[in-house]
Amino acid sequence: MHQHRGRRAVSAIALAGALLIPVFSAAAQTPADNTKVNKRDRAKEAATADQQKENSSDRDLTQKIRRALMDDKTLSTYAHNVKVIAQDGQVTLKGPVRTEDEKKAVEAKATEVAGAGHVTNQISIAPSKDSKN
């Protein structure tokens, strides 16, 4: 009786392992490559998230822009996760979005909060899921 349960457990473990192997090998075949973005962000003049100012006006500016982005449910998750970096009233937007229209919408929301001439748009368009790069 105990041998029968042991065989079932071993069979179940083997089956689970066999089902998971393709998942892990597929992930291993398509590693993420952020090399270009990382090089861009290493430039001395590049604004990065760790440069976000801690003064209340810059924090409030970032918070208002972030809230405006999150409140717009028509934007993709990519657009909701755009980096918003405020430094002395100047805002830099970075990260990928799905479309050119989203890029414009994110910039418009930031400009509405920060004011014209205070937003630098460094947003990129993410390749579509269908493209094979």
C-alpha cells in the first residue's frame, strides 16, 4: 500500500518536472537585453530615478504626475510605469510605452502638471509583442 502511494508521488513529481522544463528553457533562450538603455543612463548628464530630489515641491510634482498617469485607465501598464524624475521643477520622463499616442498622452499629462517647457520626454516605444527582434 505504501509502495503504491510512493510510486504515485514519484510519478507526479516527474510529470511536474517534465512540464516545467520547457518553461525554464524558453526563458533561458530569450534573455532581457537592456544594454542600450543602461549605456544611455550612465551618461553624466542623464537623469536617473536616484537623482529624484527630496524637496517637497519636486516630490509633490512627481506625485501629481504619477497620480494623473495612474488615474487614466486607458493607458497601458507600460505607460503607468514610466519613470517620472523631478529635479528643481524640471521633469524627465523615461521608459517604454506601447504607442506614439501613449507617449504623447503621458507627456501631455506631465506638461499639464509641470507647465510648458518643464518636461523632457525621453520615452521610447516598446516593440510590439508580435515583432521578432
